[in-house]
Amino acid sequence: MQTRTLVAAVVVLGMLAAGVFALRETLIPHEHAEADDGHGHAHAVGFSAGEPGNPRSPSRTIEVAMIERPDGRMAFEPSYIEVRRGEQVLFKTRNRGVVAHEMVVATLAENLAHAEEMKRNPDMEHIDPNSIRLVAGHEGEILWRFTRAGDFDFSCLISGHREAGMFGKIVVR
């Protein structure tokens, strides 16, 4: 009888532990969990401009340069991109400037709001699949699938960079 009671208690405890683990996974999704080190930032929800790409699926490559001009203006080249809804794009980014830059793909409203947040937290860096930060002279990639039609924005949200002209438009048809 004692063995049956002990087995029943172990089974109940196991079920409770599984329930707590499932609840934790619901409340704290590990794939896009919020970074809490004071220097990084990740979103815990979906993305407005689509979803992270699948490296095993075909994609179109678009090269994007991050530059600074002699007059102090900053820019992406190109600053206008058209894609088809459902298309997967590999953005090959290269920082050709002398300071760090980033590229964040979202809606214009989201990027403007996030730029304000970054002014309050200038050490924040993005660690989301829809963004990349590069120091001068470095290259990187964003693999992205555009699942919704519409106009989207890509910006450098480092304080002052968007205001200096470092933004672009992605039109998804």
C-alpha cells in the first residue's frame, strides 16, 4: 500500500512539474525572450513586417550598404526596395562607414517609437532576427520572409542616425 501511495505521489508531482513547465513556456517564450542584460533588446511577440526566414528555402539577395556622407548625412544604399508578398529576402548588409550602424525592419510607426525608446536607452542593442548592428567595416545578414503586403520601414535606430537620413522604405506587393 505504501508503494502505491509513493508512486501516486510521484506521478502527481510529475504532472504538476509538467504543468508549471508548460505555463512557463507560454508566459516566457524562449525563442524571442526579452533580454535583460541592459544592453540588448528582443521582442517577445510577432513581427509586423513578416517573419524570420528559413535558411533551407530559396531567397533573393539584396545588398544594402550603410554609409556616411561628407556632409554628415547617413544613408542606406539602396533606400527603396520592392518585394513580393511571401518572398524571402537575404539582406547582405555592409557598414561602409566609420561608426556603428544598424538596420531594423518594421513598420514606420514601430521604428519611430523604438527610436524614441533608444534615445532614453542609448546602450540598447537589438538582438531580433529583423535587425542587425554592425561596427564600421563589418558585414552581416538578415534573412526575412515578407508575409504581409504593405509599406514597411528600415532604419538605423542608433540615436541621431535616423534623423541624419538613415532610413529606407520596403514596399511589399
